[in-house]
Amino acid sequence: MKTCSICKTEYDENEPDSLYGEAGEWLAEEFFKDAGELCKSCRENRARLVMMYGHEMNT
């Protein structure tokens, strides 16, 4: 079990991802440099927020 660096909950890093979770992991690797530190929920939420508000990343 690992602890999420954003919400501080414990999570299983081997839990299968949704499409949003995969997008969030890509964002964590490419833009935020915190890959492997976020739970599934935080990765999914980040992906949704970037889709709505991260217009500079959608070019």
C-alpha cells in the first residue's frame, strides 16, 4: 500500500485503471512529474480537470 501525495489516502498501486486514470498517469509522468505518487481517484480527477481547464495542454 502507498499513500497518495494529494489526498493522503492509502491505495493499492496495482489496482486496474480506467481511461481517465491512464490519462492522469500520463499527465503525472509528462507534466506534473509525480508519477507513482497518486491514487486512482486523484489521477482520474486530474485528467478530468485538465480536459476542462488545461487548454494550454490540449494543443
